[in-house]
Amino acid sequence: MTGTTPAADRPMDVLVPWPDLDRTHGAWPEGVRVHVWDGTKDEGEPSKDVLDRVGLWAMPYAAPDAVRLLPELPALRAVQSLSAGVEKLEARLPSGVALHNGRGLHDASTAELALGLILAAQREIPHWAEEQRAGNWDPHFTRSLAGSRVAVIGYGSIGSALEARLLACEAEVVRVARRARPEEDVHAVSELTGLLHGIDIAVLVLPENEGTVGMFDAEHLAALPDDALVVNVGRGRTLDTTALLAEVKAGRLRAALDVTDPEPLPADHPLRTAPGVLITPHVAGGSATFRPRAERLIVEQVRRWAAGQELLNPFPGP
């Protein structure tokens, strides 16, 4: 299903995660009935009468338990996720329901954090923070991002946003994606092992699916030169944790991770205390840039829904 059902045949009840979007973005289209649920139990689920009529659902962000509502929406025709990665959600959709992802919503935010992790690791910011607390003043030279060769693995819209920031920092970028795109100077992932020998920083921006789980494994890690930095801002399970842990405990590689496997990372997990490892708790998408972009996407999708137009961001894409 592509979301192109004629307007006259579409259920005109829609469910969105935030109230008052019409106040900030203009009135809802005539005939549309908008209901609000933020995905929490505190707010209370919509009534059965409402659930029976909802045709389009813009799902709450970072509320994984919200999927429990899917079987209770008999009129549902399309779901708008605010996450870019929706493979797990796709598997739970009822038959005949179109899925649309949050492509573009997290580009700037995720690229920003990836850059921050890289700079923090290269310029030893955690070390200097500890020195500050200890009252020490003992400067030394550090690594840099400028002049480094960075592989962006999973080169899509987030990878492109990261590339712009890396180039501004005078780094060289090597683009890697599932398939080669020679016209865009993008290498295929099948070439990755050979490429990694000359890479200083490997950044994973991979979705999680059958082909990517455990993809960046011991062989890829071994191909990286000594002292290389591994960054993961995609999905934790795309990186072999056991193999990474062996490399960082040996002091051969370093890591900066926003996502981990397992996740949440247990308090006593050895990655937390391994040398040269910096971890943030899956916060790449959680910045002030997200909400305004997400609101604009939801409003546009509701307007398209009411008009019987193609919805944005179909998943999988064309």
C-alpha cells in the first residue's frame, strides 16, 4: 500500500502525539478529526470509539510500548513513524497498512552528536574534564580530526549531513553504502575490508536489519590500523560488541558509541570501563532540532492525507 487512497475513501480521523499543532502550524483541513495521544499510560489511551475510526497514526517518538495500539485500530491505513529506522515496526504492522518513516528528522541532530563524539575522542575531552576536576594542569598534544580519513558506513541522508560537518573540519570522507554508487563516489560495503586499512575513523550509521546485524565484525575491526576510532550512531547490534571489546581492552582501537549491544548497557558491562571508550545513552536524535521538524512533517502528512495525496517518506522507499 502506498498511501494513495482517494480522499473520499480515507478515514478522516487521525491520531497525533502532540496537542495544539493547529495553533502553531495553521488550521487542520476541513473534515479531519484530530485526536492526541502521547504514548504514555499517564495520558490514557483514546476511547474505543476513536480507535475504531483512526485512519492515519503519527506515532509518538521514544515510546516503544505505543505499538500495543496497532491491533486496536481496525480502520488504520497508514502509520507515520518519527524514527528513521523502522524495520522492527514494519514487522508488527497489520496487513495493508502503509508505513512512513522519519527520514530527515534526525539528520542534523545525529550528525552533530557524531561530530561531537569524534572531536571529544580525538581531542581527549573526557581526559581534560577529569583533569579539571582533579585540579591538574598538564597539557600535551592530542590527535586531531583535521587531516584524518573518515569512513562513513551507511552513507545516506544522515551520512551526508555528517560529511558536511567533517569536511568543514578538514577531514577526508570515504563514503560506503550497501550498494556502490560510482556517480556519487560511494563504495559498496563489499569493499569495506580493503578500504579500512587506510581509515583513521570509522563511523557506523547503519539501520538494523537482517543484513546488518553483526555486520561490522572482528574482520573489519582487525582491518583498521592501530589507534583507529570506531564510532556508532546507527544501531548497536550492527557492531560486534565482543570483538570490539577485545580490541579496546588490548588498547589497539578506541570507540565512541551512542548505541550499544545490549541496550541499555548494563551498569557493570566491561565496555563502560574499557580504555579509550566514550559512551552516550542513545541520545543522537534527542536534541532541540527534532521537535520542530517532526511537527512540520506530521502537519504536512495530515494535509496530504486529507487531500488524498501521496504521503512523504514511504518505507521501504522507491
